[in-house]
Amino acid sequence: MKLNHLDLQVPDVQRCAEFFEAHFGFVWNGNRKSPAIAILSGPDGFVLVLQRMKEGDSGYPEGFHLGFLVDDVATVRAQHERMSASGLASSGIIENNRGVMFYVQAPGDVTVEVSCRRVA
């Protein structure tokens, strides 16, 4: 079984889609002007669907996040530097038993993790 897609509900589809396009290499499929939905394809074929959050809906539960796994610590650090330099709110670099990571806030209050696994 292969995970096909993730559908996130966001208040501003356009801004969130531009974030994933600019920082994670997603390609926008279909109508770029739709305020209601964006379908994005990732470099590995993963599909990220962004839909406009319904009026009155609350955000995501505490701890909810989307994670990207990269190959090495240098890539985590470089991505952190690029995203911080562009003014995005992010955590510092975290190192623990799971690996090396950081968290950044995408538009729409979606938390995104970028990490690499600890090499034994």
C-alpha cells in the first residue's frame, strides 16, 4: 500500500500553495487562481491537496504537523537557514535520539517538520 495524498484545510489556499512550491519543490497542478483548492505534486510523486477551510472551523490539534525527511544533517541546516532568511517563523535546530530537525510555520498555521534520521 502506498500513501497517495494528504488533504489539508487552510484559510488561504494560494499563500499555502506558494509556500510548498517555493520551499519544498512542489508543482502546482490545475487552476493556480482557485481560492478553494490547490493540488500539488511533490518531487517524489506525493500529492498535497490544499482546500479552503470552512468559515468557523478551528485549526489543527496541538502537535499536528507534516514532516519531510531529508538525507543528511547538512540539508536540514541549509533548509533551516533558507527558511529563516526568508522570514518564516521556525524553531531552532533540534537534535535528539530521533535525529536532527526543525519546525516551521506554513501559512494557515500548518506546522512543518524537516528532519533527518540519526545514523547509528
